[in-house]
Amino acid sequence: MRPQTRAEFKIAIICALPHEADAVEALFDETYDTLGRFFGKQPGDINAYANGRIGDHDVVLCHLPGKGKGSAASAASSLVMSYTEVDLALGVGVYGGVPSPSEDIEIALGDVIISDTVIELDFGGQYPDGFRRTTDVKDTLGRPNREIRALLEGLKTRTARKELQGMIATNLLALHAEDETMWQYPGAEHDVLFEISYRHRHQKGKRHRPCICYRRKSSNDPVCDGAPNSDCVTLKCSGKPVYRTRPNAKQTSPHIHIGTIASADTVMKSGKHRDNLALTDKIIGFEMEGAGVRDNVPCLIIKGVCDYADSHKNKIWQSYAAATEACVAKAFLKFWRPASKES
């Protein structure tokens, strides 16, 4: 039955970018309203909402005004003011993944990472010898609540994982039926991982041009201001790619990875720093909003991998990664049965 008040909504999905929200809305089993025209919001609430149903759950989709922890924290605070009974928020979107978090695991573009722990990377202090991140247990975000953790453990079993993968495949087919061009798989030939020493810079051209890219002698030397904002085709990046098994296989179904993600207001664009953090903190993905949501409502981060968190970022995979994360979020909600609250 269609809900009549905001108090009947228990699930929130939070998206920072329009194409992330588009994928979620496209998978609504029923749309109740767009931009809150029917359900409205509390005075002082700055958020924009869409409302619908996914399976048995009435869902409010929250559009963030921008990226970053501050924007997410403000939006989450307003969300619980208007939707007072929300007991689970899914932070859904796209972000950078660690390509090889361990010897036996490969993460490919289009895969989806679900958080079982969130580390706030830029929470700490600046000292004369550098920045030191706070790692005290009471000051870190840590794990989701026990109910979420229990379900995540269940989803690691072979039977549940097989069922989850089947749901994701069905959801992807539904998205392709809605708009195949927008949500299509870009192709394994565009899933390229370079060595961490191969920088994103002007690689070829007239050497007399006044560009510092051509004067680099080591991988740590600076590049010109234009290089970070240009794609690999423009810069002629042609280093030898790292050989990986999965992007060379015919199977294109996204894999699900459950593990530790890092949240920060800075975008990770360094393969060297990415791999160092993966080694020291077991991080498998980097995003920007989760830390802001977690202080306001029980939250789970579900995000599609659109790049490898290095300097060779591009937007080719963003739409497909948005599609896969939305498909996983919908499949996850099929398993979500919250404990009943006592009256």
C-alpha cells in the first residue's frame, strides 16, 4: 500500500551525483513522487527528495547538493529531521577501487564494493613533520551496527552470494531495457591499469613546447596544470598496462567485494598512496561522503568502481558503475529485514 506520511519510510538512499540517482530511480518498482511534491519536507530541510518503492521497502532518495563529507553530513542531518523513522541509509554512488587488495583478489572497473568498515582518512592533525591521522577507536567511524554486520556476514556465504549475483544480473537487464545506451558496459579494452610509476602527463609531442611534463626525470616530479584535467587519449598515455586476469576474460558480470573503505574530502589520484593505504589499513576503495552520513543515521556504503584511484582517472566508466551500484543496492534491500521495534 502506498504510504501516506513521511513517517512510513524506513530506508534512505543518498546519492551525490545525478547519474547515480538516475540509476536508483530507474530501478524503483513504483515511483511515488519526484522532488518531494507529494510528501514534502520539514521547514528548514534543504534537501531534494524522490520517493518510491523497491521490493517491500518504501524508499526516500536524497539528492546531495554536492560532493564531500560536509555536504553529506548536512544532508543526513536534514534527512532525519523530515524522515524521522529512517533506520538505514545506503550511501550509493561511484568511486575509486584498489585493483589488487590481496594476491587472490582482483577488483575490476564496474565491480561494487560494500563497506564493513569506514576509515576517515583526513581526520587528524598537521604536525611539522607531516599529517598524522587519528586512529584512536573512539575517534574513528568503525563498523556498521550489529544488524547490518550480521547481514553482511550472511552475504559472504556461497549460497547467498550466488542468489545476490542472480538478482544483480536481473536488475542490470531491467536498466538496459530502460536505456541500454546510457548503462552499457564500456568494454574490457577500456579497463586499463598502469604501473604506479607511470604518471598521467603529456607523453608525446614537440619537445620544445614549454611544458614541464617533458622535463620530468622521476615519477615524483610535478606535471603541468593541464595534465590532471585531460584524459589519457589527449595526453597519449600509452605505457604498458598491468596484466590482469579478469578484464581479459569474457565474463563481464560485476563482482561484489565487502571490506574497508576510506572516506575523505580529497580525491585519491595517486597509485602509490592508494597501494600504501591498501597495505597498511586493508582499504579496498576510496570515497567522499560516507563519513558525513555515518554520524547521523545507521549507514552502509555501496559504491561502484569507476576508476583505480590513480592519476589516470576518466569518466568512461561512471555510468556503468552507477548502474552496477544501483543494482547491488536494490538486491541488498531484498535481503534486508530489520528487527521490529517494540512499541
